Amino acid sequence: MARGGAWQHLTAGALALGGTAAFAADDLLPVPSGQPVSFQEMLWDRPGGGLIYRFRFVAPEIGQDGREYEDVEVDMHHLCETFAIPRLAETGPKPSQIVISFGQEETEFGVANEDVIQFFEAYRVEDGTCILEFF
């Protein structure tokens, strides 16, 4: 499942970091574009660059007209700040990076699937804000 590191995995039904209540996977999240988005899972690891949290979401409309990357990147930033940051542990090491990903459907992490469109964006957290980092 992981490339050179031990991955931790947390699904929607078990998400309860930093005292935050669990979140049901089938709940739709409000995003600026208005597209339907639901939480799939959160993964974390410690590769050479530090702790990385990966929040994976299902957004079935991505890739369609009006839902290209440029149309929905604001949704990824929004979810970084309103969904990911509040779920980071209050104690312990802080992540060096948060990765937000959208997939047209649920996929297994690390397994390529040419039939499913996926968008990814990476952020660092400064003063409670997600700052875009380029891959």
C-alpha cells in the first residue's frame, strides 16, 4: 500500500482526531462550487519529508464541463481549511504537508486506475491556514 513507509489509515466512520466527532462517509460536504463531495478516508505517514496527512474525497462530477481542475481547486483549499485542519491532532507532531485529493469514485490508495479522474493538491499549514505548495 505504501511506498517506503508505514501508512496509517482512517476511514470516515472512524475519523475522530483532536476530539472531533466521527464523520459519516455518505454525508455531503458543502464546498464553494456546489458540487457533491463526500469524505472517503484519511491516510498518514512519515516519509523523508516529514508527517503527511492525506484527506481523500469522492467528487463524482470532476472532469465534467464546469468541474475541471480550475473550477474545483477552490473546493480543495476550502476542505483543507474547514475539514482537514480541524481534524489534526491537537498534540503530537504537526504535519509538514496536507494533501487533498478528489476522485470521481472511491479508489484504493496507490493503485493507478486510468478510468477514474483524480485531482490532487498539497498544502502546508501556517497559522491555521492552508498554503498551497506545488508538487
